[in-house]
Amino acid sequence: MQKNKAASNCVECVLAKQCVPSGMPANKLFRFENIVQTNIPYKMGEALFQQHTETSFLYVVKTGSFKTKMISPHGTEHVHNFFLPGEVIGLDSVGLGMTLNSADALEASLACKIDYPSLRMLRKEFPTLSDFSVKLYSTALASMSRVQNIISLQSASSRLAAFLILYHSRISSSNLQSSSFQLPMTRQDIASHLGLAVETVSRSFSKLIDTGCINKDGRKIQILELKKLEQLANSSAR
């Protein structure tokens, strides 16, 4: 569990400016706090929600990280995406009222649970919430577009390089880390996400290390040559 006590209300939360409440006047935040459960703890591997279950909630990552995954009728697992502090999980499900995938904690994490029908009612009263909702959906679509672009790269090392650059940029935007960062997901998760074999991911990491782009110590990554890493990410040769 996190050492520092997380703020239990939205006013004191460090993520407030990039989260849903930023679309509301500060003196009206109590209205939003009435429809959200804050600081729900999840252990590593614990499910946030299961695939193909009824839902009316959105989840905001407070601390830690989560992954979403889809299970095929044959039992094959595909890691869909990873979510970091400040990011919203469940945008692709609330419209249908049914989860399209499962979500698991990658580490000890905290999440806030928002009642979407109540949020929809608040949007009618506070138009700026609708503007923020459009921003949320736009950001989610852009994220998925970047993921699809990564998967379309032919070279495995290019996919991995692009993945590390994207992950690093998301961490940097949250001011969580600098050029060094910790990957909370396993090699199996990365392989599933990128459509590669685990052995191929291992070889690709070795290639990025050998070219001097990165250092790797367990799951700790340090980007040494960002421009060189970007060049590899933009290469589509096998």
C-alpha cells in the first residue's frame, strides 16, 4: 500500500486539474464528490472489473497502474492497454452498459469510481463538464490510434522502441518520472500488447540496449539516446 496518505476529496487531490472535476467550479466540487468513491485500494493482480459484465461506472487511476485485457472465446488473452495516474478506464464500456474487457491492477494501486449516470446529469447542469468529456474521449481515441500505429510497425524492435517512447511521454506528462522509469507490466504483458512473442520482446530489448538507446535493470528503464530510439521507432524494416 502507498506510504503517503492519498487525499480523500477532489479539492486536495494532486490530479484534480487533469481529472473530471476540473470541468466544474471549485465551490461546486462537493456535487461531484457525492457521485464518486475515492481511494479504492487494489492489490497487484486484483480485478477492477471483469469482461462482459454490466457497468455504469468510470474509473480514474489515482496511484499505481492497470491493464485492460480481452479474452477470446478460445481463452486467448490480449492486453489491450495500460493506464497510469490521472487516466480514465471504462470509456469504451459505459455507453453500452457492458464491459468490453477486463481490467487488472499491475501493482498496488488506488482508483476512484465514478457513477456515470449521475455524471451525465451533472453535465446538464455544468456545461464545462461536457467540454471536458469531449477532451477525455478525444484523448482516449488518440491513445488507441497511437497504439494501432505501433502495432502496424513491421520490426519488433521498432514496436518496442515506439512503445517505450509513448509510455515515457505519458509518464512525463504526469510529472512522475524523468528519463528513468519503472515498467509495472511483465514482458508477457508487453508481448501480448504488441502482438509479439515473449522471446521476441527479450531480443528486442537486447537490441535496444546494444545500440545504446536504453539501459535496463530488471523492469527499470533509462533512456540514454532519445533521438536514436525515435529513429528506431520510425524504422519499418524487418
